[in-house]
Amino acid sequence: MIFKKPEKKIRLTPDEEFQLFKIIIDKYLWLGTIGLVVGIFILFNKDMNPWFGLMITLIGGLILLAFTAIMSRHFDFKRNV
């Protein structure tokens, strides 16, 4: 099957770009939060390895830190001084 290249690129308005960005970033926020919750649950569960729970918690925290870095780099947060 042969695919044709699109003749024109679709240009998004700033609002459409923001809505798309919000949908994508929302997934990373959920992934980091779920990682933290599952990691803490495993960490305090006596039947499971606490090191595995700590690892999952740290991975969830790193995902949330990456989320914060992306948000602070993409948006210009101005302080009211």
C-alpha cells in the first residue's frame, strides 16, 4: 500500500495547540501519579519487596519532575512583582 504525502501541513491556532498539548501532558501527569500511588502501596505492603516499591515510587517522582520541567520550559510564568 502506497501512502501519499500531504500537500499542505495543517497549521494549528494557539488555542488548538494548547488543547492538544494539554491532552498529551495530562497522560504524563496521570502516569506519574499512578507510579507514586502504586509504589507507595508496594512499599508498605509486607508481602512484597520494599525495594521494588521504592523503585516504582522514584520512577513516578521522576516522571512528575519531568512534567514540571516541561511545563516550566514551555510556558512563560510571569511573577506579579
